[in-house]
Amino acid sequence: MVLRYLPDAVLVNTNFVTYQDTGSVPAALISAANSSGAKVQGWITCGNYLNPQRILQLDSVVSLAMTDPMPRKLSSDVIIYAEHNRIFHATISVNKPCKIDGWYIYQSGYDTNMGKWSRISELELVSDPWLGVVYTGMILLLIGTIFLVVHGRNSTLVKQRRL
């Protein structure tokens, strides 16, 4: 059973206290029974660069641990300096790239060791000048497929040799 949960905490002596600043981690005070029925109580946390991971040992085989939290949203507020002294302000998120001068700028990662306190974003720049040609080819294939389905073998446009 979870007795207490702190979404942002830091270890002070043997207890966790609320701390909403760089380096805080989620922590939970857990009370559980092991296989012999004895109650075990203690703090668990996923840990980070500042606070070590804490695991609650229930018995010699079973332990309780907290996994690393996954971010709900990755985004970066950026200033982009382009040619001819143009400046763009943009927010780049995963699957929501910024497009400037034929380039797509994608958010591809962040400093996972720092977690939600990361100040580093990994950006990926992609240019695909042939994308229009590829889409045109796909549209032509689709039109050809529709034509074959509608007209099939009875089309007067398709000459058949009968022997």
C-alpha cells in the first residue's frame, strides 16, 4: 500500500521531503507484506544523477522498485537563425517539426540522465527535395490501380489479342 507519494522530492537523512527544484525525483513510502506475512515499510524511488535509486526489499527473492518516469511531452522552444538575417521563434515537439526553407527540424531526444530537468535537446534536420516526385509517383500508381479496378479486362483502351 502507498502511504505517501511525493512527485518532487529529495532525500534528507533517511526520509524524503518535498523539493521542487533541479534534481528532485518522485518518491513513495510503501508498506507491504512479504511471503511470510511480515510487514515491510520503506521509501522507493527511481533515482537520478543527484539521488540514488531506492528499492524496498520484501524478502530474499522479491523487491519493489520504481521505474524511470516517461515524459508526457518533449518539446523545445528554439530560435532559428536562417540565411539573409532571418530569425524564427518556434516550438518543436516530437512528431511536430518546424519547416524552414525546405528543411524539417525534428525533436529527436533529450538528456535522459537529467530527466525532466534536462536542458539539452537533440534536434534532427531533414531535407528531402525529391519528396514531391515520390508523392507524384504514388498518386499515378493510385490512379492506375483505380483505372484497372473500374475498367478491368473489358476496357476498350486495353487491346487484347485473342488467339
